[in-house]
Amino acid sequence: MDNIHVPMVSALCAGILIILHTVLLMLVIKIRAKHDQGIGDGGIVNLELAIRRHGNLTENAPIFIIALALLEMSLGSVLSVSVLGYGFVIARLLHAVGLSKDDKPNAPRALGVIATVLCNFGVGGYLCYLAAMSL
């Protein structure tokens, strides 16, 4: 049991992301209650954006955190894991801010998407490299 590396960077990133996820969920609930809208967005733009903020994080965060934890447990460098993990958290925050503005393209949303893609490629590529080197 002493040889197990607990992925604490991944744990911190997961903790921040689950808090963000819950805040975004609560915002969806608040807007639904305000407009008495149960299912779907009812054509309410603010509700549609809130649903997308929550849904987009839900689509992206789980696989990233799993991959980041695998990378960290595979003894990827702490610096690389930290840059990728914290970069992803910042990317998802930027994306949520960008989707809070309106439904038009904007800098925070674009930066959030670009940084998310780069972090995903970084974690995926690093995992493939480590796996290939161990075969």
C-alpha cells in the first residue's frame, strides 16, 4: 500500500470542478424556477445558456479528470500534471463565463474552448507516450 501514489493534483482539480458543476446546476434550477420551466429551455435564452454551461462541463470534466489522475498515478511530472490540471480548470471557468455573457462568440468562451482542447491533447498525448514507453 505504501507504493500507491495518491493523485492529489487531480483530486484538487476534481474538487474545484465538482463545486463549479454544482454552482452551474443551481443556476439552472434558479432560472427554471423563475420561469416555471420544467423540461427543456422553453425558448428562454438565459435558461438555454445555463443548461449549456452545465452540460458542457458535464461533457468535458469527467474524462479529463480520470485521464489526469491516470497520468498523475503513472508518475507523470508534477509540473506537467499541475499545468494541465489547473489549465483545464481555468479553461472551464473561462468557458462558463463566456457562455454567461450571451449566445454570441466572445473571448472568454473561445479561450476556454482552445485551452480545453490543448489540455485534452496534452493529457491524452502524455498518457499515450507513457504507455508506449512502458510496453
